[in-house]
Amino acid sequence: MASENNQGKGLLIGLLIGGAIGAVLGLLFAPKSGRELRQDIKNKSDEYLDDAEKYITDARTKAKDLINEGKRRSEQLISDAKTKSGELLKDAERIFKDAKAKTSNVVETGKKTFADETDKLKTAFKAGVDAYKESKSS
């Protein structure tokens, strides 16, 4: 894309310069008086200067447009990135909270189960000790 623009610019500049040289040579070799020749050269040079000025103005306008478009796109990309990162952060926080809640539930269930089993073991051990004492005393 950039090389096409460079080729187009080079071609346009070459055409302008070639046209100017051709016009000057044509005027120099035309059978006219000095005054007419100078007036024709002045008219053609003014014409080419106007064309060059128009080309420069167009190029500036296009450059400004491209710069503004680039700024707009970069601002949009930054805005999109901020939005996406905010969404990802919220999702990560939600996942973390869910995992924390599930882990808390599992830990609480494990503690309760452990306490119940410990109580059963204590009860069984006490029953065994009581049974042993009773069998010893009989």
C-alpha cells in the first residue's frame, strides 16, 4: 500500500516536471517575439505553480485526514481494551468468589464430618472402656 502511494507520487511529480520542461522547450523553439515568449513562459510557470500548490494542499488535507483517522482508531482500540480488561477483571473476581464459597462449604462440611466421626469414635471408645471395666469387675 505504501509503495503504491510512493509510486503514484513519483509518477505525478515526474509528469509535472516533464510537462513543465516540455512546455518551456516548446515555447523556446516556437517562432514568437521575446516579449510574447516571456509572457507565455510566465503564464505557464504561474499555471504550474498553481497546480503544484493545489497538489500540496491536497496532500496536506489527505495527511491530516489520515492522522485523524489513525488517532480515532487508536482511541477506539484503547477504549475497547479498557472495556475488555474491565470485563475480564470482573469475571476473575466472580470466579474467585465462587471458588472461595465452594471451598468454604467443603471445609465446613469436612469439619462437621470430622467432628461427627470423632464423636462416634469417642463414644465407641468409651463404650469399649466401659465394657472392659464391666467385664473385669464381673
